[in-house]
Amino acid sequence: MSDITIYHNPKCGTSRNTLAMIRNSGAEPQVIEYLKTPPDRATLQALIAATGKPVIDAVRTKEALFTELQLGAPGVTDAQLIDAMLAHPILINRPIVVTPLGTRLCRPSELVLDILPTPQQGAFTKEDGEVVVNAQGQRA
């Protein structure tokens, strides 16, 4: 079993880039496609807490459903945001990566480099052509 887990959406470019950087470090993570297998309340709360960021950062605020459900209205509580993410996993911001060095919402994808236990094994270029890691495995 891998010591790295990624909560992944294969349709998301940021998530795909993050997964590729994990693999570029020589690791094969546990991949959880959270739209197919959503986390339970305890797991979601633990993931958010481990990032050290507010709950709202774990919500996809640009998702139409966020506006439809009025989740940005004054007075919306963290519990209500978590309820919405559990009911509608598409609202969970991604990718969330867990490693022995920490838990991160990897937006932008290169934030994963800060928590990978092993360095990049070679160059890495994002899908959009942005060079993130040079041929020596160092951040560009």
C-alpha cells in the first residue's frame, strides 16, 4: 500500500498534473476518484483540518452548484459547507494529496512538490506546456 494518497478527478487538468508529478517522484499513490468514492464526513473533516486551511478553501466556489445552493451567503457555517460537499462531491476542491510530510490542496499542482518524500526523477512539464521541473529534477 502506498504512503501517498491523492483525491483525484481524472477530468481535472490540475489533478492530472499533480498525479503525474507524484509519479515523476517514483511513487505510485493510492488514487481515490472522490466523485466515484466520496469520503465520509469524518474523512473529509480530517483532510480539511490536516491542510490547515479554512473549510471554504476546500469548496469549489466556481462550481455553479456553489451559487445555486447559496453557499457564499453570509452566515453559512463550516458544517453547512461540509454537508454540501458530502451531498454533492463535485463541490470538493481537488486534488487533495496526503503524504508522510503533510496534506495539501494542490492548487496549483506544483504545491505537491513541497510534500513529496522523494525528489522528482526528471523533467516535468504541465499539460499546458509550463515547465515545473528541469532535467535535473529541480523546480524550474
